[in-house]
Amino acid sequence: MDDPFDFRELLIRQPARLIPGQARYEIFDTGRHLLAIASEEAGRSRMQTLTRVIPGSRALGVRTASGEPVLTLIKRNSDWAADLTDPDGKHVGRIRIGSTRRNYTLVDGSGEVVGEAVGDLA
């Protein structure tokens, strides 16, 4: 499969919701063409949402714009990292989250740094 994220820059948008119960992110190239959608695999009940109860671990499934699974990102609140698995559930890497939550280091399955990303809220 071709890499759907083979771009120097990506735009990520989180659509607004009145009462958010499930995280959802739309990923675009710089031409604003939809590449993928990342969405939380298990939503929260309305009561959990209203009381702001956030689970200790969250899984986001990433699918191409056509719906093909790409990877799963598993974020645990106990550490500043997220594990990545391929569609078959095999560990393929990790994202280390910087202290400002704007700098990210991408690490492959063997522990080698393969990239960095910097978030720009503008």
C-alpha cells in the first residue's frame, strides 16, 4: 500500500461538536484533499462526557478517505507516548509526545527515530 501521509506538511482538523463523546480528526494534504480520518474506536457515554470522565487509555483508528484501515494509535494517559499498530495489530512504532504537546518524535518498531512533527495551532 502507498503511504497516504507522504507529504512534508499535513493539516489536521478536529470538527466541532456540541457535546463531544468521541474524538475525530480529519487529515488533509496542503491542497485540502482529505487523506484520512482518525476516530476514537470506543466512544464515551453521555454521562462520562458531561462529567468529563476520560478513560485511562484511548484508541484511535486511522482510515484512508476511502475507509481502508491504515493504523491504530493507542494513547495511555499514564505516559507521554502513543503506540502504533498496523491493521493486523502488529506493533510498528511509537509517537513520543513533547512536554508542550506540540512536538512529537516518530519512532519505528525497532526504536529508531524516523521523523519529527511540530504542531502549529495557527
